[in-house]
Amino acid sequence: MDDSAPAYPAIPIDLFGSKKHRGLAHGELGFADSSGNIVFRVKRQSSRSSSESHHRERMLLDTAGNPLFSICRDSEKSWKVFKVDDGQEKQIILTAQRTRRTLTRTELDVFCSDENLGDSSPSLKMKGFPFQRSCTICRGDSIVAQDHVS
């Protein structure tokens, strides 16, 4: 991790994911805060010419529509996330690898690029249960994020 980057305290925040929010264009995924304001949105990246790339790449945008991260599907089971600076992909920040996918359960190993140089163990593990509409993200034995729709 860069020592010059400011340290921010971890503040829990509730975000609600939706494809049907009134402020979203067709095909976008949005994340709203508890007041219903869109905080982040994910949309297809349209700057690529290949139709195959168009379906495999997404862009995470902030409230103002500025690109933050480019999300690329690398293969059937893996994704890469790049930091975006001045509209251009700069550096890879994480790789996610699906380790399990069944009808009732999905698991991913997430490798953060600044933490795993030469290490084969994941930085984070994600376990999701689609029918229960729940997801848990762990670092070691600690839960760092959790979602459950009741």
C-alpha cells in the first residue's frame, strides 16, 4: 500500500443495489444510499470497438459520472479490476477468481495487487447464496462486508 495515501477510518455504510432505480439508464446497475441517492453506478464500457469486449467490460462510476474502476471479464471464471485515471486504465488493483459455482452457492477468491505479490492466498473471500440473496466478504476469519435481503 502507498504510504503517501491518506488513511481513512472504516465507516460502515448501507448501500442498496438496484437495476430499477429511477435515476438509472436501461442496463445500468446502481448503488443507492439510505436516502435513495445513487452513490455508484456500473455501466457497460462503450469505448471498445469489439462487440465481445463490449459485453465483458464494465465501468464503475461515482455520483458525478466520473470513472473510478474498469472491470474486465478475463475468462469464464475470473475478472480483473483496473484503476482509472483521466479516463484511461492505469494499474490492476485486484483479480477475482470464481472457485465455486452451484445453483445455490457462489464463491470467489479476491487477490489485491498491492497485498499478494508472490503470495498464493487470497486477500478476501466472497461467499454468496443467490436464492437467499445474501453475500459475505471475509478477510481471514473477519467479516468485512455482508449483505442480506429479507
